[in-house]
Amino acid sequence: MNYSAAVGSYCSLVDQFPHSKKGQEARERFLTGAKPHLLGIDNVTTWPGSGGAKGTVPLWKFSMGAGLLDLLAQSKGLYHFQAPRLPEDLAVYRSDGSVLLGSVAHEHTGWMNLTAEEKADPRLGLVELRLKDR
């Protein structure tokens, strides 16, 4: 996460919280902590890694920063970003809008789209990656 935050400009999470009382409480709890970093909310049918949704879902966009990182670090890991406790499918973007890190939490799938410069970055050595054959 620290590498993605250093290279990325903003991130997104999908609001798929259940409409139950517990789901709405979890939604409000997360948004209360993340609100200072909120850039906007877009209603989307697709997001990085998704096959599409039936109808639209809110995609929350947050600026990367220390306070948001502290909130995200409360997760047990990338695949823990799942409802009903947390928003889903964390993605991190570069300033040009391209995806640096994407995930589909319920499928335990995550990936990084790295430039040549990013692949050579020594900070990346701290990240455990398995390369995908193309």
C-alpha cells in the first residue's frame, strides 16, 4: 500500500454495502473517517477489474495521503476490502487516471500495471509480486 500511495495520486473503492442496518453503519463509519480525503462519488456500471454491475453503484474516489493510508491500513489486506465491513475493490490511479493497482477482493485477485521506471524503482522490492505471463 505504501508503494501505491507514493506513486499513485488517488484511489477508488466501490460502495457495495448491504442495505441492512449493520451494512449502513459500516458504510457511515468508513465514510466518516475517509471524508476529509473524498474527491467525489461517481455512479458507475464498471470499475477496474469488474465485469460490470446490474445498474449503477457508487464509486468513491479519495486523494492519497497519510490520513487515508492510516484508515486503509486498518484492513487485514487487499482482499479484505469487501462488504459488509468495508467498501470493495480498492484501485489506485496515477495522476493521468491510469490504473496502478487494481483488485477484485472477493476473487482474491490483485494486479499492478507498472511502467518500466516503476519496475526499476527499488521501493517495489518491498512488494511481493508474482508476474503474470502474457
